[in-house]
Amino acid sequence: MTIDTRTNATAVLAARRGGTRPGSLRRMLRSGQVRFGLVLIVVMLGFALIGPFVAPYDPNRTIAAPFAPPGHGLLLGADYLGRDVLSRVMSGGVNLAWMAPASAIATVVLGAAVGIVAAYYGGAVDVVLMRLMDVLLAFPALLFTLLFVSVIGPTPWLLVTLVTIGLAPGVARVIRGAALPLCSREFVRWSRSVGIPSRYILWREILPNLFSPLMVELGMRLMWSVGVLASMSFIGYGIQPPQSDWGLMVSENRNGLAGQPWAVVAPMLCIVLFTVGGNLIAEGAARVMGRTEEAN
């Protein structure tokens, strides 16, 4: 009798699961705002990844006078060392192109795992996990990253790890709040009472029902990851010279902004477009999710 009950419960959960994630994804992709944000992200990722291979000059080669204006084969002029600004911009997004998405994805995975587990088990598990998240939330992500990088050194994977740890508590809080009503639903209580494994309920039933808020969080954390990583490079604790990096370029050339603005404006524009793309996805997904909840 117990085996039959568990089998029936598994079948019910599998039936409920069908179409949850594809349906949410289709609704989001029908939003013009989300589609535009995705286009911006894809274009900027393509520019960052392909740019180094099609840059007109070696980004580290001095070919003109410092802060030379556009002209004489230099479309955007030269930077403070006389290097081609266009080549530096085209080569300067490759690190951000993988570090920001990696940080955003890892942040959402870690934060969602903590939030779902806290909401599902409750009690002491919830208290311990959420108090730990509160401690991490007390430190701004930029300050938290700067603290450890200044001691250990600015390696790319360390930056990704620190940004992930710094941003994950916010995701954990949001996902816990979204998961709490699900964990108190009758089908979850019934499934636990008949012995369905917790990992099955968490992975196959609760997680798919959180698809929409997870997509919103992914867009927001991508935007914040870009900001934190670019800021770290700007203050000298991110990508190190002579490598080309958008945040580093803004810092290096800010003293020549009045005479040769392109050395600062071009990399700033790239950072802004990358950030706006993530913001549009997050805001569009939130609107779609809100309309769906109102309809239900």
C-alpha cells in the first residue's frame, strides 16, 4: 500500500511539473522588453568575444601620441599611452564576458539552493541559514570583494567567487520568500507524509515553480555582477594592466577626458549597454510574472 501511494504521488508531481518551465519561458520571451534585453546581452557578448580577433591593431602597441584625437587611421583616437582606443575597447570585454555571466549564474544557483532549503526544512535550519545570509548582507558586495582581493590578489576566479558570495544572500532572501507559500501547499505536505524523497520534491516540484523569480534574479545579478567587476577594475583590484579591460580603461584615461573623451566614453558605453541588457531582462520578467499572478 505504501509503495502504491508513493508511486501515485510521484505521478501526480510529474504531471504537475509538465509545462511549468517552458510556459514561463514562453511568456517571458513574448515580452518585447525581455527580447530587447536579450539582444543587447547577446550583441555585447559577441562583441566582447569576437572583438579581440578582428581588432585593427595590437591593443598593447603604442602607435600614436598620448591622447591623440580620432584620425589618421585611429577611429576613436589613442589612449594615455598612445594605444588605439578602438582596439582596446574591442579587446577589453573578453574577461567581463565570461566573469559576469559566471558570477550571475553561480549567485542564483547558490542563493536559490540556500533559500529553498531554508523554506522547505524551516526550524533551526531556516534560522541558521538566514542568520548567515544576514551577516553576509551586512557587507556590500563591492566592499566584501575588495576586502579579500586586497589580501589574496586579483585573480579572475577569486573575483567570480567573491562576487558570488557577496550577491548570493539577496537571492536567498527573495527565493526563500517565494518558496515559503509553496512549501506549505497541500501537495507538498502530502508528498512528505507519504515518504516522497525530499530531494525529489525540492528538485522536481518546488524549483520549477520558482522559475519566474529565478529568471528575474538572474537578470538583476548579471547587472550587478557587471557593475561590481567593472568597479573592481576601475579602482585597480580587478583585471591588471597591460591587459585591456573596460573598467580599467575608464580609470586609466579619466585624466584626459576633456581632450580625448573617446578613451573613456567608449568603454563606459560598453559597460552601460551590458548593464542595461540585464536590467531590461529582469524588469521585463518581473512585469510578466506580475501579470501572470494577477491573472491567476
